Amino acid sequence: MKTIQIINVRWFNATAWYGLYLARLLREAGHETLVITEPDTDADRKAKEWGFTPLHFDLNSSNPIKLMRAYAQLHKLIAEFAPDIVNCHRGEGFILWGLLRKYLESFKLVRTRGDQRLPKNNLPNRWLHTNVADAVVATNSVMANHFTSKLNVPAHKVSTILGGVDTDTFIFTKEGRDDFRKQLGYDDTNFVVAMLGRFDEVKGQKELIEAVAELYHAKGMKHLRLMLLGFDSATSQKEVESWIAANNLQEVCCITGKVDDVAAAISAMDLGVIASKWSETIARAAFEIMACQRPLISTGVGVMPDFMDEEAMFTAGDVDALAAAIERAAKDEVYLKRISASQQHEIAALSGQKFLEKTLTLYSSL
């Protein structure tokens, strides 16, 4: 099969990862795959790192002349490459692909929606998703329900594909765990609570710091340690450090920055936390933590209820609820083993191979 994956995303965020990882899986399975990215962006650099030669077009422009030129260039690309499937992972430029799909009728058009914004219920969106796109992929059930109930996209056109994780890369190793914990000064008596993700208000780093502070200072849980596997993004590391200082956690909290062996860093956790206050439409961090056999607690936003046990979720933005969830995990070994077993059952269906199989089933049906 020949596909074009449109990943015109500026950052290497969850949407870009979903599209590029899918492109990599398709290529590794022997399917001829082109990727289109925005030049000189994080997503563009990651595509090159993974061995692609990305193509560039002015899909994100609002200039009519540039868009007309892009349309002509894409027309030529389709004529030369003759794709079976074109999959748009962003909305910018989707109208151009829609017009080409209607005019040429030589390929099938898929719109994958993995960003946090629900599509507006307006005439252009209804026309594009109902009458033009051959299929819509939602990365969580909330998005899928929005398409069918609000935009009236026929249910048979909407598929929910959560994504997947590279289970050959993200795997628990005791050696990696021991080495990483030793680097950070943690021993076997410490219970390491950790968050994996960029520094951003949406991710809930501030609430996690406050919850750990409540347990450490007010409840005397001196064996707790907090590991933030992240780095500057929308929120600076300096600001995160100010939250740590304000809660007097400098001695027990570590910011790792970028690490070479992410699987070893995840293996060093005793409990992973997704404290996101909104978003999480694609659960990349959660999948990686679960693949490394680390128990996880989470808010119930976005895609999380699609695979998380209700017993392992807490209310978004509620510091007391988060503190209570951490305390239970740290003190109740039976509970911790129970949620971990449930998550291992779920992650078995969320491997990269399953991601590829579900996507190819959809593509083949088109």
C-alpha cells in the first residue's frame, strides 16, 4: 500500500508522534510511505532522525497565492506517487486535500483528529468530514462521539484508534532502574513518584508538587521522592523550580531534563502520575509508563478513561484527591498490584503492532 502521512505540526507533540510513529510502522511493514512536515520544526527534525526525507508544502499558509501554488504541487505529487491513502493529522491544509480528493478520485482521504480542540460544528467541517473524507480517525472516544453526535458524521465512517507504543524500546529493566535511581540518590527505601512530560500548565506539575508536599510535610511520608521527567516548554524550568522551593521540596525533588535512556528513567519510578487538567487526547506518556510495567494513576481527562481503571483515576486539578491517590498507592500494596495488573492487560492491546494492524484494517476497507 502507498500512503502519504500529513504531519504539518510545529512541535514534536503527541499529534506529531502519532503520525510519525504510524509512518514508521507502515514503512517497516513494507508499505511505501511519504511524510509531509513543516520545514525546520521539531517534527521535521524527528522525521529525518527516523530516516524519512520529508516533503514540504505551504499547507499552513493563509496566503491564497501560496495555497494555490501548494494545490498545484500536491496535484503533481499525487499524479507521480499515486497514493492509495492520504492521512491528514492536522486541519491546516485539509481543505486542499479535500478538493483534490473530490476532483481526482484517485485516492482515499482520512482525517485523523488527535488534538485537544473539538472540531466546530459548522458547514465547512460537516462537509469535509461527512461528504469528502472517506474515514475519520479519532484518538479517543470523546472525539469519536463528538463527530457522530455533533457533526452528524455517519458512525461507519468514524474509527477510534488510540495509538500504540514501541514495546521493544519501552521495557522495564532492573539494571536501568537501579542505575538511574543510583544517579539520583534514591535507594530501595524511597517511593519514587514521577511525571513524564513537557513542562506546561495543562500537565499539572504544580498540583503534583503540592500534593507531594502535603504528604511529605503534613503526613510525615518522608520516604517519598518526586521525579519530574521533563524540560522547558510552555512553562520554564525556572518556574517549576520556584514551585518546588515554595513547597520546600528541594531535597526530595529532581528535574531530570532530557535523558538518553527514557525507558531506564521510567523503570526508576515506583508510581507514574498523569495529572493533566485537560487535553491528553493521545496518551503517549501513559503508554510508555505502562509498557515499562510501572503502575499509573491519572486524571479522567481526554483518552484516559478509554483504558484506565476507574479505581486508578482522580479528579483533575484537585490536589487533595491527587495526594490521596498517591498515599493509597504508597501504602496499599494490594491496590498497587491490582491497578498494575489491570494496566498490563490493557497495554497488551496497545502495542505498536496492534496500532499498525488497526490502521491497516481501516485502510484496506477503504
